[in-house]
Amino acid sequence: MAITPPPARRRKRRMDKVMPLVMMPVNWLEERSGLVGGLKYFLFRKVPSDINWFHTLGSATLTAFIVQAVTGVILAMYYKPHPDTAYESIRYITNEATLGWLVRGMHRWGASVFIILIFLHMARVFLFGAYKYPRELNWIVGVMLLPLAMLEGFTGYLLPWDQTAYWATVVGINLNGTGPVVGPFLAQFLRGGDEIGTDTLTRFYAMHMLLLPGAIMGLIGLHLYLVIRLGVSSPPWSKDAAGSEREERPSGDPGLVRPRARGRVAK
Amino acid sequence: MSRRLQEGRAQHQRYKEDVEKRGKSFYPYAMFHDTVMSLVVVAVIVALACIWYLTAEVNEDGSSGSGALGVLYEDKADPGTTSFIPRPDWYFYFLFYLLRIFKWPDSVILGTVGIPTIALILLLALPFIDLRRERRLVRRPVAVVAVILTALSMGVLTYKGAVAEEGSEATGLVPEWIERFSIPPGDASEGAEIFSVSGCLNCHQYAGEGVPNLGAPELTEEGNKNRGVQWQIDHLECPSCVTPGSPMPPYEDLGQDNLRKLAAFLEASKGEAAGGEAAG
Ligand code: HEM
């Protein structure tokens, strides 16, 4: 390697000047919030060495949800939730607004991708036996996310206010009405009256863009907190699975006495 | 403290030590995989959106033709049309199709509320049902069979829901019905005509025609229930007022005249054996 010391030294001198400028706001933030340390912990925490592509299904689901959130906000800027205007605004978004078709298409198909990924992620967790102690609670949080995601699909389906939207919702709400005891009340509540109309649309809209996403975001937050706190499990077939029993572990294993947590939390 | 819990704790302790000692750092290793996967997800979504939009044509009048992934939008919602086929989004097909297996009124609740609730409860309870520490699939035959059965049945139900034929308009069959079931001329025969074009066959079967949906009863012998014309009209106007919890949509938009004819037709439908006698 041809080393040319002078420029390197000059670069170092420049770095010495720049770094404090970069670090100042970072340190400022860290001192007042601890967020930087938290982020470092998140990024540099250890995960089992044998995790594989199956473990990416969770973050793939998260990505699909983020796509829904972002495209949803953009759609909400143009969508007008009233039986007289909803359909027209959907057509405007699709045919006229710049790249509106792309945003609407991503939202529409992203919903399907999101649902598929949730099921795949759930299947991987199930097959890995990752719902067992100490991850029971995280499994339960996950199970709660599942119907919420499907409800997002149900409430979103009405919003274009076209024929399929309308009639599928008529039947969907009526089916809710078949439930015992609470069924009729639920149907009445969803409709916001005796007939599907303005109140139904605004109700579905409020649920679709405020109530359900809020609940989903809260639960995802809890879900990820638990993932980080408990760690993801190794694949069960791994010969080297973290936590598996190994005979050659004498009680005084020197490996157990090692320096604690190298560079985990920057303090 | 149970032995199982003790084992679990010891194992998790080992897990933490192993990860600390031999694990790798989330960034960049796991993060790299996650990022690649996320990009794939976004790319797939964008691709679907493009295929959907670019293959569908928008007609002169602003309506949308059907592309590789269906139309961009249907016609505007019209509570007055009745021949429209209600179809949920595909991930509800399995529930929708499940309802064909159950019949109104006894077991529909099983399909709408029962099975989904049981499934959710089972899922929630899973970590407390399966308490063994064993995670290897070869040692968890029940779990493997359960996954395969669930995936298969949901797959089959979704597929069946997707390809399910839709009750077509059956105008051509009206003369045959009139002949075969001795439907009297006048209101009842005109009612048969209305019946055949009003989407009733999307849920009901009549003489083998139509598709059974939502557990709706077969109507070939509806007249034998002797409900009476007024009852039929009331039911058609607002099914759930007459039969609490009925998922059948209200048909008052058809207008009194048509409803009277429909009711006459239904009352005259007494199947082959009893055909004709009490009609009128
Ligand atoms: C909005 C939907 C969801 C999101 C965004 C999400 C996200 C994630 C992420 C990022 C992980 C860590 C990486 C991985 O294992 O893939 C994870 C792990 C986990 N998820 Fe989910 N998840 C969702 C739904 C579910 C559902 C429906 C279940 C089960 C019913 C579930 C159960 C679990 C469990 C038990 C873990 C821990 C896995 C382990 O330790 O190996 N999640 N989730």
C-alpha cells in the first residue's frame, strides 16, 4: 500500500476539528435523554449467532406496516369521507393526483402483503417454538395484533365507497349482527344507525386511521420492547443453539467469568 | 416452584450467557438481513401497485376496466342495486366460504363467531397449553400436524372462496320454474322474473340454481312454510327486523310493487310435490 502521510495527517487534523462539532449535539442529546445510549444498545446488542432469514419475517411485517402508515397519511390528505365525495376522491387520487395511483396501489396491495407476512411470521414463531417461556407474553401481544390487522382490512375496504366496498360491508356488518348478545349492538354501532350511510363511513374512517393503527402501533412497540429485552430464540434445529444444554459445561466454566458487557451501553 | 419453570429459567440464563459470549452484534449482521428483506417487501408492494394500475385501463367515461389484478374501482356504491355480489377482500374468503358449510339459523353462529373465537382462544392459550421445553420439530409431532392442517384448511377455504362461482342471473330458467313448480301466472310469475335478476341467487339456491352463501336457506319450498305474503314483504323490506340477526340485505329499494310480486312468488314456491295447489 502506498501511504502518503502528509494528506493523511492533514485529514486527521481536519477530523479533529470536525468531530467535536458532530459530537456536540449528540452528547447534548445523550446527556439530556440517554437516547443515544439506548440506540447504541439496540444496534450493538448481541443476537444468537445462528439466526437466519426466517428471523427477518418480523421486521418484514414491520416494514409492510410502515408502508401502510406512510401511504395512508398521504391518502388521507386527499380522501373525503362522505358518501357524496368518497368515491370521487378515490377516482381523483387514482387518475389525476400526481403518483396518486402509486400511493393508492401501494396502500391497497400493501395491506395484502402485510396480512400474508403476519401469518408467515406467526408460523415461523410457532414452528420455532418461540412462544415458550419466557416469551409467552410476546406471543400474546402478537395474537392481539392479528385480529387488529384484519380489522384494518375490513374497515379500509368500505372507504372507496364503490359497489364491492358497499355490499361487502353490508354483509360483513350483518354478519356481526348474528353474534350472540353483543352482536346486534355491535352491528348497530358499526353502522352508526339503522342503515349504512354517512355515519358508517366516518365511523369506519375513524377506526381505520386512528383507533386501529393507534392500537397496532402501541402493541408493536410493546412487541419490539419484549423482543429486545428477551432476545430472539435460536433456530431449534441449530446444533449450536443459544441456551441448549451442553455436557462439556463444567460448573466452574472459565467462559462464564468474562468481562461484562463490552461496549454495550455507552455511558 | 415447578420443575419446568426452574428448567426454563436455567435455560434462559444459559441463553443469555451463550448470546453474550458467542452471539454476534445486531448491527451490522442481523440488520443487513433485515434491511435486504425490507427492501424486498417494499419492492414487491411497488410492483403489485404498478401491475395493478398499468394493466387496468380507464375507460372514456372514467370507469375502470379490469387488469391483471382486477379493477381500480367498481361503480359508485348504489344501495338501490340489488344484483350486486358481495365479496370481501381475499383474506376473508376463508371465513366467507366457511359460512357455506354452516346453515341458517342453527349453526351460522358457529361460522361467524364460534370458529374464529375458538381459534383466537386457542392461539392465546397456546403458551399455557404447550408447556414442554422441547422446541425441535421432530419431537413436536402434534404441533407440526396442527400447522399443516391449519395451513391446508385455510388454503383450501381461501382457494374455494376465490373460485366460488357466483349466482348468475337466471332469467332463462324462469319459464322452467313456472312450468315445473306450477307457479300461477300474474304476480307470482312476474315475481319469479324479479327474483331471477335481483341477486337473490348469490345467497340462495332455487331448484339447484344459485350458490349457497352465509347459510341462507334453499327457497324452492319456501311456500311450504306458510309465512304469508305480508310476512314475506316485511322480511324482504328489512330481514333483520323480522328475523333478528339476519345478514340478508334489506330490499325495500325494490319498491312495494316488486316486493308484493316477489312475495307472491315465494309463497307460490312449494316444490314439485305440492306444486300449485294453494298458490294464488
Ligand atoms: C404487526 C405485526 C407484527 C410485527 C410488526 C412483529 C414484529 C416482530 C419482530 C421485528 C420480531 C423480532 C424478529 C423476528 O423474530 O422476526 C418479532 C418477534 C416475535 N413475534 Fe412478532 N410481529 C408481529 C406479529 C406477531 C404475531 C401475530 C405473533 C404471534 C401470534 C408474533 C409473535 C412473536 C414472537 C413470540 C416473537 C419472538 C420470537 C423469538 O424470540 O424467536 N408477532 N416480531
